[in-house]
Amino acid sequence: AVGYCSYLAWTICSTEEKPKPVTPAAEKKNLVVLGTGWGSVSFLKDLDIDNYNVFVISPRNYFLFTPLLPSCTTGLVEGHSLMEPIRNFFKGKSAVEFYEAEATEVDPERRVVHIKRNHTIQGEVAQSVIPYDMLVVGVGADNATFNVPGVEEHSCFLKNANDAQKIRNRITDCIETALCKGRSSDEIQKLLHFVVVGGGPTGVEFAAELQDYYKDGLRDRFPDIMDAFRITLIEALPNVLPMFSKQLMDYTESTLKAEAINVLTKASVKEVSKDDIRVEVTKPDGTKDIQTIPYGLLVWATGNKQKGIIENLAMRLNKQQDSRRGLVVDGCLAVQGAHNIWALGDCANSKLPPTAQVAHQQGSYLANVFNAMARTPSSGGPEVQPFDYNHQGALAYIGMDKAVADLNLLGFNISSHGFFTFLFWKAAYLNMCLSARSRFLVTTDWMKARVFGRDMFR
Ligand code: FAD
Ligand code: NAD
């Protein structure tokens, strides 16, 4: 019996461990992947890497878990907890090379990518050219400013880890300056006025985190100045969180108001200066009024615009491209008018919203396409089904341990809000973390903040 069992175990193991045929390195195609965000990392995680010579290029040598970035601005979660070193995703895979550099240009005629690396200490700039047989573009997007004067110079964005750290520094700076001896009451009012432009999920979640920070620590720690603490959220449309159902939009607005956040809707920021912003507010009778609002910190969260490298590539390709909304792709994410270039995530114009959910699913889908292509002989290629997006819903944190959710469960739309939705939000985001390390660190940060409060230093 023992012998039979050993034989059975050996048979099972040997079927499972049967080596896959590996293409010799010289015959493998050069696959260049741009970016280490949601789209590219999901692609790399599911790609059968041994089938290609893979070159990954990104100015960030880590993946960033963006959904919890607003929590980093107030010390609830540490930036490093949301970062996963990119090389951790392909440990032990010799067929992958990572270059921490920025792709500056894609030349589709010569099939090369130009890259540039700035050496932070010596200030040197190293430039080189990487040839590709196949190119996957997942460089994300930049912040939209709609050419409003002064935005680039005077406001903070909230797109990456440096932005979150910059906001955290500025909050501390405003508080410490307000606490400094000899500040007039007008100065303190201005320093402690935090203005957020854009009532999409980024703006709402940041405003909510900041208000929590005030209630969880600032209010009691600095009672002398905290009467002056104010948050104003400015949105051009009639409602905040316009992508949620009407019921959840109204619930969010009333919750934010109950938290003493001043919500200004139908208000469009026209100009930003060092000390104040000029806002055009539409009054209930339809007339317009220009208001000047002083601020200590201004956070600008008005959505995405395409990166220069994408606009440049779109212009080099044919007229099917629209450089404003990203690279136009077909149903299988192949870039229209290009040969052997695919795009995914925020830089792709696939008529889907620019979310992590979309980029993640596109990355996994494209990896399966590439795995199938490697299995099929070059003539003809495999039958590829177009990308089919599975919308699982939208979630947003709105402060005071409350969240809103528009979920799509088994084809049913379910709207929910409040404390239990907040618990669901926490569980869902922990589950979305791409590594056990990140999951562990985020949980620890949450526990640490509950027990000891948030860290109030830069
Ligand atoms: P990104 O994740 O932005 O990655 C782009 C990558 O390209 C980065 O690694 C970058 O360094 C690299 N790169 C940039 N320029 C170059 C270049 N020239 N050459 C090479 N590499 C380059 N979505 C949700 O679904 N749920 C959420 O809860 C959610 N919360 C969010 C919260 C915040 C604060 C923000 C800002 C976004 C949030 N999103 C959320 C949206 C989501 O983060 C994006 O849609 C998603 O990151 C897009 O993935 P991507 O791979 O296209 O781009
Ligand atoms: P967004 O495009 O969703 O919202 C930007 C808002 O800014 C819009 O409502 C717009 O009307 C407003 N706006 C634009 N110009 C303005 C001006 N001059 N003055 C006042 N308001 C102005 O942008 P976002 O919130 O940065 O989100 C970007 C993407 O990331 C979206 O696809 C979003 O769904 C996704 N995201 C999702 C989550 C989540 O699911 N929890 C969180 C953050 C971001």
C-alpha cells in the first residue's frame, strides 16, 4: 500500500511539475512594458514571462496602491505601506529586466522607445534607446488643469506618493505657522483654510480624511487655533461624486455638510494665485458671481489629462487617434493605426472610466492574450476574444467612518452607505492590495492610528 501511495504521489507530482517547453532566448520576442501602475503590473503578474524577453521601464521602481493614497496625506497610512517594490513581482525570473527611467518617446516606424534617466545626486542624464518587437503602454495620465492660470504653480495634486507627502508637509506647515507666536487672527484664518477643487472621488476622499484628522487629533491638541480650521470643497457640477446614483450623491453631500465641510457646487475655479482663488459661482437664479477665497493649502483634483508621450505617439499615428483622451484601442486593446503596440489603463481611450478596476482587468486580459500568442505558431495567431469589462461597482470613503457604494452583484445594482459600507470598503480595499506585505502594513497602520492616533509630523 505504501509503495502504491508513493507511486500515486509521484505520478501526481510529475504531471503537475512537467516542464513547459521554453523558447530559446534568441528566438524570444522583445516585449517592452511601459509603466509600473495598475495596468502594467496586472499584465506582468499574469504574463507567462518565460515566453518573452521582457523589459519594464518606469520612473517608479514600485507599484503604488492608489485607492488608499488620500489616507497618506494625514498620516493614517504610511506611503511605504502602499508601495510594492516592482522587482518583488518577478523574483527569480531572469527573463525580465527593469530600468528605472522615463520613456520620452515611442518611435513606431523604427520600433524603438527612447528612455531617459535623471541621476538624482550627480544630476547626470543617461539616455538610451530600447528596441521592441511588441510594446505595451501603461503610463497612466497627468493631472488636468484646464489651463486655469496659477494651478501648476500654487496647488498640490494627489496622484502619486510624492504628492501625498507634499500635502502632508503643507498641512503641517500651515498648522505650525499658525501656532507661531505673533500671528494675527486673519493670518490664522487663512492658514487653516484648506480648499479642495474637484468633487470627484479624489477630492471627496481627501476632504473626508482631512476632516477626520481634525476630529481625531488636531481639534483637541491645538484648541487655541482650531476654531479657525475650515475645509471648502468646490465642484463645477451641481453635485459631488457625479458618477454615483442620485441617492448616494445627496447622502454624500449631506454627510459632508454634517461634518462641517463647506460644499460649494456649481462653482468653477477660474484663477489661482499664491494667496487666494477666484471662483465663478452660479446662483440659484442663474446669475453668476465671482468670489475671492483665501487659502492656506489648495488641493487640485479635477481629473486626468493625457501625458506628453501619449499625445506625441497619437500624433505620429494616423487620424483614427484622438490625442486628448488617450490612445484609441480596438476591442483587444491594440492601438489603432499602429503595429504591435497595445495600450491599457488611463492612457488608453477604450471608452471606459479611468479607474484601477478597469486597468487591472485590462492587464489580466492582455496577459492572457500574450500567453495565447506565445502558444500559437506565428502564422495566423490565436483567436482572441475582445476585452469584456466586468463592472463590480464603485466605492468611496466620505468621512466619519462612512462610505458609499454602488455595487453590481450578480447583475443586480445595490446602493449602500454608512458604517457597514465603510467596513465593507475597508475589507474590499485590503483584498485589492496586490501583495500580502502591503495588506499587512496597511492593517498595522490602521491599528497604530486607532491606538496612538495619527503621526503629526512631516
Ligand atoms: P497608473 O497606475 O497611474 O500607473 C502609471 C505608471 O506609468 C506608473 O508606474 C508611472 O510611474 C509610469 N509612468 C509614467 N510616465 C511614464 C513614462 N513616461 N515612461 C514610463 N513609465 C511611466 N480607481 C479605482 O478603481 N478605485 C479607487 O478607489 C481609486 N482610487 C484612487 C485614488 C486616487 C487618489 C487616485 C489618484 C486614483 C484612484 N483611482 C482609483 C484611479 C486609479 O488609480 C487609476 O485609474 C489607475 O492607477 C490607472 O492605472 P494605470 O496603470 O493606467 O496608471
Ligand atoms: P474626476 O474626473 O472624477 O472628478 C473631477 C471633478 O472636478 C469633476 O466632477 C469636475 O466637474 C470637477 N472640476 C473640473 N474642473 C473644475 C474647476 N475648474 N472648478 C471646480 N470643479 C472642477 O477626477 P478624480 O476625482 O481625480 O478621479 C479621477 C479618476 O480616478 C476617476 O475615474 C475616478 O473614478 C477615479 N477614482 C476613483 C476613486 C474611487 O473609486 N474611490 C477614488 C479616486 C479616483
